[in-house]
Amino acid sequence: MTIKAVVFDWGGTLTPWHNVDLFELWLGYSNVYDPENAKELAEVLNHGEQARWSRQFETNGEVGTGVLDELFHEAGVDTSSPLHSKALENYLSGWDPHTYTDPDAIELLEGLRGRGIKTAVLSNTMWPRRHHEAVLERDGVLHLFDYLLFTSETPAGKPHKSVFADVLYNLDIEPKNAAFVGDRLFDDIHGAQSIGMKGIWIPHSNIPASQSSDLGITPDATVQKLSEVMNVVLDWSNQ
Ligand SMILES: [Mg+2]
């Protein structure tokens, strides 16, 4: 067997897991957009976000994450206003301390590519592509990926087979020649295995109980650090 592509989850995988207070982050938005009703608005946005994560999980990714604009429209936000742009910027920059790429990523990605192995990101996210790309660019890793797929641009989300298939189609790689690295047994490992990819699990994230299931899911490999992925891939390729 030869591994010709490695696809990575983003949050909790390329970016180490942080426990974040989502309500606090939404306050960063609503304090700018509507200071007088900041708490109420943050509650509505936070609730809308949680509902989307639950829906994505409960439908096995058939209904994906959607986009931030859906939350804003539900909350009665005027997304064409300059105030909204400013508030959104404040919200996203509130996430900055939690988005830094694992320092091990560069060496791993360069190592894989140096061996002719393609690399990609597949992330369940409501954020726009431009924000994700800016974060990866900030950390000097954007150019190290052959393909990026964000579920803010797809109808489905992980673990639905269609998003894994989309990535492999664009990489022009068969599932049997591809590995997925992720921190969620259900979304990442089960999803990847369901189309015939190998699943490499990094088990250090504090996944909310409402978004997790490990029933009968066995990763093909478990690693403690991103830097251990290379040896797993080389071992499989030598078998
Ligand atoms: Mg993750």
C-alpha cells in the first residue's frame, strides 16, 4: 500500500485544541454591533451556532455546518452594514489566540511533500475561506497544501462521505492511497474510514458530549503528536 495523500482536519489537529468560551467570543461581536443589547444578541448567536453543530452531528454531516451569515440573519443582523463588518472583524480577531498552527506542522507538511505525498485540509467550519486562508498564511503554511475544503462552502459536512470524496477527487487520489488525520473519532476517523481512507487519530481534544460518538470506531493509528504522523505514513507505505 502506498500513501499518496494526507488530509488534515484543522481545529484540534493542525491547530492545538483550546477550550474556548463561545459566548464570550460572540460578545466580541455584539459589543460592537449592538452594545446596548450585547448580551442578548450574543446569546442568540451562540445558541444559533450550537444548534448548527448539533444538527451537523445528528444528521451525520448530511446537513453541514452552514455559514455565519445564516446566524446573523436569524438574529436580525443587517449584514450589509459597516457596523457588522467591524463587529465580525472583532469576533474573528477574538479567536486569534486559539488559531495558531501547531509548530510541528511545517516540518511534517514539508516532509510529506518532499516525498511526493499530497496534502490537504478538510474542516467543518462556518467561517469564510478568506479567514481560514489568512490564518494559514499568517503561520506560513498556506502554500504547503494542495487543496483546502471548508464546509462553509459545501452542503454537507464531515463525517459525510461527499466532503472526503470531494477532497480526494481534487487531489486525484484513490481513498485506499489516502490517510486522514483528525481529533474527532466520529467526524474525522469514521468519516474517512467510511470511504476507504485510513484514519489517524490525535486524541487530545475535549470534544463536547453533544458532538461526539466513539461507538465502534477504531482508528487505524493513534498518535500523540503531529510529528508522529510521518512515521505512520512511512510504515504503511513500506508494508
Ligand atoms: Mg477538529
